[in-house]
Amino acid sequence: MRFSKYHGLGNDYLVMDEMRLTELPERIRAICNRNFGIGSDGILFGPLPSKSALAALRIFNPDGSEAEKSGNGIRIFCRHLWERGSVGREPFLLETPGGIVRCRVIDPRQEIEVEMGKVSFHSEIIPVTGGPREVVDEVIELDGEKLRFSAATIGNPHCVILSDEVDAVLAQRLGPKIERYPVFPNRTNVQFMKVIDPTCVRVEIWERGAGYTLASGSSASAAAAVACRLGLCESKVRVQMPGGSLQIEIGEDFSILLSGPVTKVGYGTVYDEIFG
């Protein structure tokens, strides 16, 4: 099986268009393993046929589960389509399990834009248990700590925790517990966010199905939207992550325009003997 590898600010994906789907979760876990496989934060499977877009793709986490949407994954897939000669500089549509997105390759290395869709804070859509409501500035208690959070979806679920200080230790300690906290029936991505100023936030990320992550486009989108919804940030927000920064522009309807760089790492072949 052939693969191409890219990363968006250290958030790395393999793009593959051939895979035996009968053993999919086990094969994905083997391929993504950083010691016994190629190693990645996930696999982008495509391009696949689409009736509504230029192409469709499926997005898989390294634990074998499927993700609805990934901002960095989509931008990486756009770079891959550019490398294949399938797209130019004109906008085009991609179909993901989390909805159709509009994309544009401004500069294949430095600036790939994705219109991620609209953020919703409604409990029924995210989903979050409890009565119908916007899940904004609520409290959960974990290990004796009271944490202020807001929940959001941009095709996949997010929990944004406000904090005076954020670091990898905090994300790795609390992230896996919040991911599976009972109020999130489909699990959740988790962002620990510090507001730097009205135009900038810093986040550390625990990604559902992937674990601690250096960068995430959908997480950056959700964090910026929550900061704006709480009145802490303006409509244009730079989101700093350990791997680098992404630029988010938030519309009046909480539509999200995400932009940032993509790096091509290499390509090669996965051999069947890694599957045991």
C-alpha cells in the first residue's frame, strides 16, 4: 500500500487511497504506530467519489476510530490534491463525514484555506447530556477540581476549558478523563485555552482517539469560537499551539475560515508484514 506523509504544524497524517477495509481498525492501528508502523496522528483515505463535491475523504484516528472532520487533515488533503494536479488556485469542495467544506490553495506550503462550516454550542447537536441549551461557561468537577468549560461542534465535538496557564502536562493529565466524561456521549476533543489578548489565544490539545496533539485545525476553530462567544476575543484570532499557529476568522453566524501551512514529508510503501 502506497502512502504520502504530510504534517500541519506537527499534526501528521498519511494519505492513502488503497486499503483492505475488512480489517480496517487493526490495520490503521498498526500503520499509525510510531514504533512498529509508519507512525502518524491519523490516516486520510481518499480521494473517494462524491456526488456533491470534487472528492470525498474519510478521516481515521490512530486508534482505528473514524473522525467526522479535521481542519489540519483537510488542509493536508488539499495539499495532496495539489501535488496530484487535481486542483489549482480556484476554490473547490470536499466532502467529509462532518459535512462539505470549501477549500482554496493560496500557497501549497504556506497558506491553505478551509471554510470549516458553522460552530454550534447547542447541546443536542454537539451532543452534551442534559436539557436543551447552549453549553457555554458551565462547570464540571473532576478529581476534586471545578473546571469552567464551553462545548461546541464544528462537525465534531469539542470541550474548551478556560485556564490561567496551559501546558502539555495539564492536557495529558486531564485530557483523557474529559474525553470520556459522562456528559459527552460520543466522547470529545479537549482544548485547554489561555486568552493572551483579544486577537490571540494559546491552546493545548487532547484529541479524541489520538491523544496529546501538537496542533489541530478543528480544535483551533472551536477554541477561537468559544473565546469569541464569551466576549474574550475579536472575530480574527491567532491560535497558538505547540506546533505553531493557525489563523481563524469567525463570521457573525460563527462560520469559520481556517488558514495555515502544510509541509510535505515524504512517500513510500507499507508492507503487509507489519500486520503480523
